[in-house]
Amino acid sequence: MMNRWHAAKRLWPMLTAMALLLSACGRADISALNPQGPVAEEQFDLMKLAILIMIVVVVIVFVLSFYVIVRYRRRPGDKSIPVQVEGNHKLEIIWTVIPLILLFILAVPTVKSVFGLATDYTKDNNAVQVIVTAHQYWWEFEYPQYGIKTAQQLMIPTGKTISAQVKSADVIHSFWIPSLAGKIDANPGSNVNTMYFSAPEEGVYMGKCAELCGPSHALMDFKVTAVDEASFERWVEAMKQPAVMPADPNVAAVFENQCLSCHAVGDKGSPLYPNLTGIGDRSTVAGILTNTDDPKYSNEGTTYDNLKRWISDPQAVKPGNIMPKVGLTEEEIDGIAKYLSEYKLDEKP
Ligand code: HEC
Ligand SMILES: [Cu+2]
């Protein structure tokens, strides 16, 4: 009795933690259980159908079991041995055919969806084409129709079909925007996976890497920002503008020498690593340090604070990422963080 009580007491914190954890489910910006847009809705419908069938089976099996246990239990004084039954064709056929029918009910819409969701929009000019490249531990988004590239924050117009061609520059990752669509693997080499989705509502949707890819896998977050079509077009134009360099010539020289060997702004720099054009507008630094005061996310600080923290020691934020700790003075870090935090595009996303 004592022991059982102790076990129950130990279960309480776990149950409380579970309740807290599960209470985050259903958030429209990150939950597959609160689907946004046609692709996610179709996938959620399949989940509901599967769960409904399972519930029906579980209820029938449990009711029958309890009925049999109670109705045919051994009564006091009864010493007889029940009739020994071996095989019953009728029953065997019933419990083979019913699951087959249930599987069929599940299989038809599932197979239909699997093929439907594999529709190839990569040649469709009405769709917004995005080449998604996963890197340890950041996301690169290239728009071949517009000749622009960005990182960590995928900008999309509402209502339009977004056609993604997903690949990896290193190990296997998985591209996942829970509330907009299911996951798809990002493979290295020439194996490009395609998917499509669309967001009917303006807003910010959280994305995640869903394949263990190294020490900072859990920090490989990104955002999808859906804006109306006119705003999207203005964003594209702003991204194409020539680079805005730091006004202070010392800061400009340090930035050019120490940072533009890897990064690009506007028409300057290298295309290899995250494009920093308009980074002052983004809602995160490195996808994981959340900027400013959105109460929905844990608030790490202003864009400027987060940039300073990142540039001072990127390895402390995301262990194992490729950006080195660049040897800069406090003043230089300050100047660059200020410059980048003020690097906004005309069109505020
Ligand atoms: C050797 C190449 C390299 C150099 C040099 C470098 N970086 Fe980076 N930087 C990276 C990589 C790679 C990432 C992505 C890290 C990650 O998130 O995994 C990154 C990420 C960033 C980010 C976050 C980008 C985003 O999309 O949120 C900022 C800001 C940044 N670097 C600024 C700088 C500045 C400023 C300098 C110069 C002082 C610099 N970097 C030098 C490779 C480099
Ligand atoms: Cu990853």
C-alpha cells in the first residue's frame, strides 16, 4: 500500500509536465494538429480518419472483452470445465474480413493523397519556386525566378502555391513546417525531393529540422513568413537592390574583410553562407535567437543584442556550426551589430 502511494506521488510531476507540454499543441504557427492551408488540412484529415477507425476498433474490442469476462466468469462452486472449442469458420472469416474492410477504407484516401500531394509544381510558373538547401545548422532559400537568396526566414505570398525543391549541402536533414505541410527529407547529392504547400493567412509559421543532423540539430529552426502578394513583390525588389555598406569606413573595412568572404549583402560578398541582406527585418538571428518582443516566443533580446551575442561567439549559441569566432575588438563587434540590425529593407515584412 505504502509503495503504491509512493509511486503515485512520483507520477504527479510527470503528469503535470506532460499536461504543460501538451498544452502547447494546437498553436496555429507550429502544430500539425492546427493545420493551416490545403496541404496540411488534407494530411490532418487522414490522421483523423485513422484515429476514428482505431477508436471504433478499440471500443468494440473492449466492450466485447468486458462482456465476456463478466458474463462467463467462474461462479462460486462451479468446478466444471467449459466446452473446449477449436476453430470456428464463421468467426474467423468475420475477424479477417472486417480488418480488411477497415484497411481498405483507410487505404483509398491515403493512396489518393500520397499521389495528389506528390504533384510536381516545379515547372509551374504560377507557383513560387524555392530551392531549399539545408546546411548544418541553417536553411538557405533561393528563389530562381527572381535571382535572390535568403536564409532562415522563408518569405512567401499568401494563397500562392509554393513549390519547394529540397536538398542538403552536407548530411541528411528534414524540412518541416508543422502547420503548413508534412516533412520531407533533405538529402545530399543529386537526389532532390520536391513538395508544395500554401498558406491562406498572413502570419509567421515555425519550421524545424526533423532529422538528427549533429550537435545543434535541435537549434536548426526557421520561420516562414506569409505576406500578401504586393508586399511579397516589394520584398523581392528590395532584396535585389545593391548592397548597403556600413557608413563608418572602419566598420565597412572590417565587415568586408572578415565577413564578406563568407556572407553576402545585396550584390556584394560570397554566396556560400547565409545571405545577410535585410537581416534587420528578420525575427531571429541564426534562426534561434528570437528578436524583439513577440510574446509568443521566449524573448532573447533586441536584434542588436542578439547580433552581438552571435558575432562575439557563434559556437556558444550553436555548437558545431561552421561560423568561426572572428577576432574582433568590442568596438568592431558593436559597429557591425549596429549596422546589421539597421539593415532593413524598404518593405517591412
Ligand atoms: C567561414 C565563414 C564565415 C565567416 C568568416 C563569417 N560567417 Fe557568419 N555565418 C557563417 C555560417 C556558416 C553561418 C550559419 C551558422 C548556423 O546558423 O549554423 C553564419 C551565420 C551568421 C549570422 C546569422 C545569419 C542569419 O541568417 O540569421 C550572422 C548575423 C553572421 N553570420 C554574421 C557574421 C559577421 C558579422 C561576420 C564577420 C565578423 C561573419 N558572420 C563571418 C559563416 C561565416
Ligand atoms: Cu538538420
